[in-house]
Amino acid sequence: MRHQIAACETAGELMPRELSPEDVIDEVVLRAYREFVREPEWRRTATWLERLTREQLETECRRLEGERERSIQFTAWSKLVSIWTGLV
């Protein structure tokens, strides 16, 4: 998990230390439990958990990127408003 997170950081999908392996694994365990309770059929456990982990990492990368974009837009908007109100 640390390697996948480091790869996402290198690719610019995550900021350094923005996401920890524990964050991803916590969500994967919850999701695995929910899916298992809903469909308790036999699964290839390792493959299933690897898929859930990969999907969760992708989800977290998208969520955090969206949060950063909204934060940047808000900051830029705030600066424009303060410049505009200073001119009035």
C-alpha cells in the first residue's frame, strides 16, 4: 500500500502525506465487511481484497484532488473579492 501511495504522490495525484495506508485499509475493511454481509458467498479473498484496496485508493485520490481544487478555487475567489472590495 505504501508503494501505491508513493506512486500516486509521484504522479501528482496526491500531495505528500495527504493519505496514509491506514486510512485506505480502514475503509477497505469496512467495505469488505459490508459486501460480505450482503453476499456471504465464497470469494477468492486475496484477489477480492486487492481489488477493494485498489478501488479505495483510486476513490481517495479523486476525492482529495476534488477537495484541493475546491480549496484553490475558493482561495482565488477570496483574493479577487478582497482586491475588488479594496478598490471600491
